[in-house]
Amino acid sequence: MKIRMLNGEEHDQSYLVEKAHDDDFYYGYLGKVAFSSSNLKKLLDSPRTYYNLMQYGEETNSQALRDGRLIHTMVLEPHKIDEMTFIDVASKNAKKWKEAKAEHPNHLLYTVKERSLAERMTEAIFKNAQAVELLRDASFEQPAVDYIEGYPFRGKADIIKNDGTIIDLKTSSDLRNFVYSARHKYSYDVQVYIYCRLFNVDYTKFKFLVIDKLSCDVGVYSVSEEFYNKGEEKVMYALQQYSDFFEDRTLEEIQQEVNNYTIQGEL
């Protein structure tokens, strides 16, 4: 099957899925020509937020993303740790860090302290029987590219068990508030809906495995029908935003629409 990308290019679905194993292709090319849970959530914020993302690229090196990337590597792809560089500095303002940063890609450079914290979280996960069971009989970092409502989408499942269950690994700075933040702050319901569609699984076969960055408490969260339906509602709204502001428009027309976008209300 051919997949028509947002820029009009067409590729075999099998080609896209195979290439998507490479993070540079997945976050690079596919990040520009296919929707994902992360960039679709920008449309939930505003058309301008999405426009800025398309113009200037996505933030890929925030501390939260760095923390998540490191713990994912340690838990799911430990063989890649040897590709990373760890610098023993007290501050990232140190000359030694700045010199190392000039030599190494940001996503492969960490401090020794960051490594120690990630190792502590990783150890907590592998000492937790429920977490270990979720990791057993599973494959990791599996990509999918397919249509949802006629638009190209990409996704990469952290963990897929042999029975089809998807487990997404998250880090949290406040595990006790994860239920609230998952719904209202981070819109993880969007990810659930998209991944269930891409991997053709029921919402009852989606779970979150969450590790608290401070306490190293482990959380396992299932998904309700209401959560899944809310994700669908958000995805439909975001796609309507894309249709209204971006689809079949020239760059000049898009800029005009975005510049005229106004949030209105009464206090």
C-alpha cells in the first residue's frame, strides 16, 4: 500500500515502516511529513503553535526529553549506552561540558550525574515484579506508519508484548498526579487513540509504565474507554484545525490565516 505524505510524496508503507526504525528518519523526515501524537498536540494548542513547529522544528533537547530518552535507552535498548558520552562535571556551564558539546550530538551527551539518576530509575523498574512482567515476551521500539482519517500518521511503540498489548514507558516528576497530568497537561489520551489505531489494538490493551524521577516509585496505569474516547475527540478537533488552516493552502495563505487567528473571550 502507498502512503501519501503531507507534502504530497508517496512511499510504500513497508518502506516507511522499515526506515522508521532509524531515529534520524523517524524524527527527521517523517516528523515533517506525517502526524504524530506530539505534533498533533500542537494543533490542540493553536494553529500558530503548529505553524511555528513546522517552520522552526520541534524542541528535541529539553531536559524532560533528555531524561526520557536516557531512561528509554537504559531500559529498552541498553546496547546503545556505549554510543553515548558521559561527562563528569558539576555544571553544564563548565568548560569541559561546552567542549564536549561541541564534539558530540546533544542526544548522545549526558553528565555522569544524569546517568546515575537514570541508572537508579532503571534499577527500580527491574526490581519491580509488575514492571518486569510487562517487559517480558515483548519487542521494543516498534514503528508504524498508516492512515488515520485519511491522513498519514507515525508512531513508535516502546513495548509491544506478544499478545499485542502496548506499554508506553514514561517518566514523571510527580507520580501522584500522573492521572491528572496525563489527561489535562500532556494529553496522553491523544497518544492512546493514535497508537490503538496504528497498531490495530483495543484500548484495553494499552498501559502506561511510569517511573517517578525523584522517589523511583513505579506506576502501572490502564486505559478507560472514556480516556480513549477523549483522545479520539482531541484528534478529530486537531485534524479539523489542520484542514481549516493548512490543507490545500499556499504558504502565503497559511501565514495570513495564522496571523489572523485570535483567541477571544470575556472576563
